[in-house]
Amino acid sequence: MIPSLMPTYAKYDVTFERGEGAYLFDTDGRRYLDFASGIAVNALGHCHPHLVDALREQVGKLWHTSNLYHIPAQQKLADRLVDLSFADSVFFANSGAEAIECGLKMIRKFHNDNGNPERYRVITCVNAFHGRTLATIAAGGQEKHLSGFAPMVDGFDQVAFGNLNEMRAAITAETAAILVEPVQGEGGIHVANADYLKGLRAIADEFGLLLFFDEVQCGVGRTGKMFAYEWAGVAPDVMALAKGLGGGFPVGACLAVEKVAKALVAGSHGTTFGGNPLAMTVANAVLDVMEAPGFLKSVDDHAGALWKGLRSIAADHPGIIRDVRGAGLMIGLVCAVENTVLRSKLHDLGLLTVGAADNVIRLLPPLIIDQNHIDEALGILSQACRELEEA
């Protein structure tokens, strides 16, 4: 007999009842160092005082009105994201998948409005992950996500990540855009280098395509800059954000340059809950913290310290950790043993992590970690490696 809660997740046998900063506490009172952050969502840790105060104040005033009316916090957040990025306009949704869907619709509408309705196909990359809707699993192209959901939504072509020759060769008269994660998360923490992103921009410009970056996981400070594309000095035409933008509160955003954004007019797209006063208030509070002088530098500095320690541990335990890769505080441990084995050992020792493809364990700590958290995490990882070697 099926349980009342659909069994779509393989869950650890633990229940958390409260969080504080970089830590979670289970119902038995045990403390865990959270280097999962709700899969890169709790960017400022748990119960950050500024976020709590902002949400508490808004909860007592207004929760929801719909987008039939003006929402001041929504306009404020849109203005801030435009000022921080390449974009001219923003659409707010509830999740990363919804933000990606908005971008895909916008791309088709742009080409249709410009007299090219045949241009609807989007080139994506192997090992991509863009969400769990029918369209976004088709965009991701991973068999494990597509299995059982045929027929696959049409409109996507895949090439190898990092290969500009394959990208160029895949372009046809029906190609509308290129959709890429600057850092692949679910796919195993593969980082697009600056030359690749610049090459994508050049290809898009040459063939009249739109460049769409999925920064749902790697955006909003995760790599040490507000947006990952900034490291390459390349701007997309469309970008999806979510996860860290709400600091734990559900929110997504699709950002675009004017020529693309103006394709969506009244009635062409919408959302009931997206951009609600609660989500907008929290997201503005997140940006208050991240825009503070020195915050992103602190993220970059602490990432450097963590990377140094991780590389040292990998060198000492090559039979457990084969490699370390990623960007900023979006880190992948390439395991020499089954990643589930190491992840379970870390969990037992009090360090929470996230799995990924390519036998990788993701470390996605909150961006507010300090040296004490880093030392604790490295100590647990070292112990886990030793115990697995001795087993």
C-alpha cells in the first residue's frame, strides 16, 4: 500500500527540527554541519537574523494579492537585479524550473515576433539539469530523468559540454538558442571555462541565436561573484535564477535583455504565486546581505581556504577522493569509492553533503561559513577517509 506521502525521494532516516547558521539540529538534539544547504538554497545559512526579521514583519502585514496589483517589493527586487546584472527586465516565478520555462517561452516568442517561427530548437549540453517539468527534463536530456515519461518534449538538441565545435555543428535553420549552466551542478560539478563561455557568446552572435544561462544553482554569490558568468566577462541574453535568491524561501527569476523581454506582453505568460510579497521581501533581504561591502570577497576568501584543505585531503587519500573540482563554494569531490559510501560516512560523522552524477559528492556550504566551519568540515572529511581506508 502506497504511503500518503508519495515516495519520490530516498531519504536519510533523520528529521531536523531547527537550524542555526551553518548547523542543523535533529529531533534527538544532535548537531550537523550543513554543507548541503538544502541543495544550495540556504545561501545565508539557517534562520539568518536579517531574513527572519524581514519575513516576520511582512507576515504580519500581507501575504498574497496576485499579480493583478502592484507589489512594491517586487519592483524593488527587479530594479536591484537589473542593476546587478546584464538584464533589463525580470519575471518572478516560484522555482528554478519555472524560471527556465519562462526563458524557453520567451525565446520562442522572440523569434516568432521577429518573423522566424521555425526557430524554436534549443541546444543544451550532456549532463545538464534544468528542472523536473516535461520540458526541462527534455532540455536536460538525462535518461534517468526521462525514463517513463515518453514521448520526450520536442525542441532540444544536445552536445558535449565544453565543446565549441560540436555546438557549432549542431546549429540548424531551426535553432533558436543555446542553454548552458556555467557550472553544471546535478551533472557532477563541471565548470565552463572563460574561453568556452566567450565562444558561446561569439557563436550566438554569429548565427543570430540567443544565449541562455542557467544559474539556478551557481548564481547569487555561490561562486564568489554575484553571478557565475561574471568570471568570464560574458553576458547572456537570458538567465534563470532561484535557489539562493530566496535564502530558503521559494522564489525563481528569469532575467532578460530588452529585445527578448519585450516579447512577453500582457497575457502571454503568468503565475499565481510568483513574486508574492513574502518571497520578494525575503529575496530583498538576501540581497541586503550579499551586497554589503566585503561579503562576496569573504565568500571567495573562505572558498580558497576550503579548497586548499580539500586538495590536501585528496592528495593524502587518493583511494577515497580522486579529484576536487568546481568554483567558489560549489565544490565536487570526485570519489574513488562509491559516492554513496563516502556520503553516508560523512553523514554519520555529522557533515551533510549532496550527491551528484559522475560519482561526485557536492559540497554546497552556506556562504556565511567562517574558518571554524571549514576546519570542522575538513576534520570530519579526513576522519571519514581514514575510517573507510581502515574498513
